[in-house]
Amino acid sequence: MRYLFDNEVVVAKSKEDQISVGWGPYQFPRIHRVQNTLYLEFHMHADSALSYGKENSKYVSYDFGDTWSETSLQGGVELDDHEVITPLVMPPVKLEEVSLPAPIHSVKIYGLERKIYDESVLPSALSKWFANRGQIGKLKQTELKISHKGFCRYQSEGVLPTNYFLRFYRDPENNLWALQQRFLTENPRNNHALFYKSIDNGHSFDLFSVIYYDEKYNDYDSSVDRVGFGEQSLTFTDENHAFSLLRTTDGYKISPLYISYSHDKAKTWSSPVIFDDLGVWPEVISLKNGAHIAGYGRPGLFIRGLYNNIWDEVRTEIVAPKEFQTDTCSYCSMAAISDDTFIIAYSDFRHACQDGKVVKAIMTKKIKVVI
């Protein structure tokens, strides 16, 4: 496949440089197309459990990304009833406000200790799940019904984060899927990739399948508990076949991005194999021309396409890799704008302004896929 790139568009930029702004603001963009409107939001706070529940910055485009304006509107994944749904992260609970049992394990993630707890012994009030749901401009906090066993919770930085899904996804049969990564009571040493399925238009979700992390994927030191599988994607190539890309990069080193395949509607998964030598927050967009495009990076940001069950042999650069975490957060988000064209949103930590300043920015770019 070939990729034809449009010009970059600046959505928003910081007033100060990357070091002054710090890690977290002007990062982690999410873009949704609802009808013919694009909704984009991105993180504006420190990347910390203490920031959970704080508002993102939101922008809207009525011309498929040629121009953007700030807004209070939030997009999401479209549902059957002309509503949208999007993950909702509630503020964490301070540890002094809750009595926790003894942890079943403890790990270090990016230098921070996380104590792990069996959720089944926590008060039910601490185990609720929510999403924002409704028509654009009228989204409301909605409690979700969740069915699973062996789920674990963690505390970090003096707080207990609430439950939330990473992202939602629609399959070819119109079922709604929700994704999360988590420690499980059967193996609390590492995160595992969890896939939840809803057959009632997103009101309830059952844990449908799991891709378990195993120590054979540890490419650092067997004495260290690696974070495990996380930030997984989910893409159906038809009604029966799907694939998932899984992050393993953590605070210890840059590690491979893995891929796992399912041939039974995401019920069971193949043993993951290396997809590329790097990759965080893998995002995949499916186009009506039959192409599936994966976006990932760190360092840098890249895309790599799948067509007729064949992946591009090499990845294509979107943001040039530089010194680790000084180029981009490497989280991207994509939305289809035609049968063969999509728009990608990403961060640029070295955006050059006309006055000579170099700042952090949220960017978009349209890309046409030529088969």
C-alpha cells in the first residue's frame, strides 16, 4: 500500500516548551467521527492517577479536519439509538477515605509502587463502572453493569483509581466491545488484556476473553515483574476474524509490540508474537476499501497497514523518532473520513512556531490509502 499525506494542521499548542509544560498536557488525543463532524479531545494535566477525572480539552471540526475550534462538545462511539458512548474516568478515592484489605501483590510501574487488591473483597460502592452516554451535547454519566471474576484493583500515589474502560469498539455484527488491562487474582504479577462484550447496546458488559501475559514475554530481567500486556487494540477483519495489538513497553525499557489473532469472534486468541520492536497505545482504523491501518510508536510515531491479510513489510513514519519521550507521546487516534482516507491526531513535542518558539502541540493530518 501507498500513503498520500495531506498537510499537518495545528489543533492547539502550548505557550511554553515541552520541559516547562511537563509530561501529560497536550498529549493522548482521541478523535471520533459522528455523522460528518469530528470531535477531538486531549489530556491537559499531569500523567498521574491524581489527575484522573479532570477535564480534557475539546475541539470540533465541521470540515473534516481542515479547521478546528474549541468546544464543550464531546464525541464518542455511535450506538444503535443515535446516541454515543465514551469512557468516563471518575476522580480517584483518597486512601484516607477508604479501608482497604491486605494487598495480594505489589509491583513497581514507572518507579511508583502499586499495591494490588482482590476487588471481590472491596465495598461494592467502590466497584462501579461508568460511561458518558447520550446525544451529542447531552451526554450523561451512566452506570454500566459489568460481569467478571478475578478482577483486581490497585492503589498508587495515595489514591485508589475508580473503574473505567480504555476504549469502546463496534464489531461487524454491531456488538459493542470495551477494553481494559488489569491484574487478575489468578496471576496478580502482571497486567492481562481483557475484552468485554455487550449485546444490549452498551448497557451491560460481560468479560468475554482474556489474552494472558506470561513471563516468556519478559525481555528485561526475570527477577522484575514487568507491567505485562496493556493498551490493547481490537479489530475485526470480518465477522469471525479479529486481531489485537498489545503493548509491553514499560518503565524498564522499550519493548516489543505484540499481535494476537482470533478465528472465533474474539473468544480465543493465538499465542502473541512480536509485531514490531516498539509501540504504545496501538490504534487501528478500518477503511471501507479493505485496509486496516495501525498507528503506534515510542520513540516516534508510525503507521503500518494490513490488506488482504498481508501487513506492510515496513512501517511508515509520521513523527520522526528522537531522544526518548522528547518527540511525541506516541499516542495517536484515527477516524475514517472517506472509503480510502482517514485523519490521524497526534502530539508533536517540537512544533516550531513562527516566532521561533518550539512548543508542544496537538496535530492532525489526513492520509489517503492507495491499494
